[in-house]
Amino acid sequence: MKKLWLLVGLLLVSSIAYAAGGLLEEFRRRENTRLTQEQGDAINFLRIMNYDIKRIEEIEMLDGGRRFVIRDRENIVCFGDLDTRIIRCKNKIGLTTVTLDGDAD
């Protein structure tokens, strides 16, 4: 019975350590991310459009900061335009997954 409790205790400690390591890695990744003003504008636009910004892996600004392309953790690529307030997303085989149009001013 003592061996069972010892095994359960070790499994609990190892799972907590694994979770803490994952959180630490995510914190370091986000801490090293610095955004330009244009990228910040795009992120704010995505928040207004109710896009889950936690999924974003990469953001690239186009046309002087008024258009952008993002790639998320699920390999979905989105094209956004701040002037027309639209974002269109496609998955890796080219099917449109999300189209969001906004009227927010």
C-alpha cells in the first residue's frame, strides 16, 4: 500500500512539474515578443473582432501597416485590412474558415 501512495505522489509531483514547465515556456515566449505600433493596431483590431489572439504565432504587416497577415497555432492563415475592417482566414488546404466583418468605430 505504501508503494501505491508513493507512486501516486510521484505522479502528482511530476505532473505539476510538467505543467509548471509549460507555463514557464509560454511566459518566456510571450515576454520576448515585442510589437511595433502597427502590429499593436492589428492586435487591437483583432480583439474588437473577437479573434482569439492567444492563438497567434506570427504577424506580418503589409502596405505601411494598414494590412496584415497572421498565422496561428492551428496553421490557419488570416489576412486583415484595417481600412475596410475585415479579416479573412483560410486553413492549410485553402478552405475559408472564418470571415469577420466589423462595424465598430
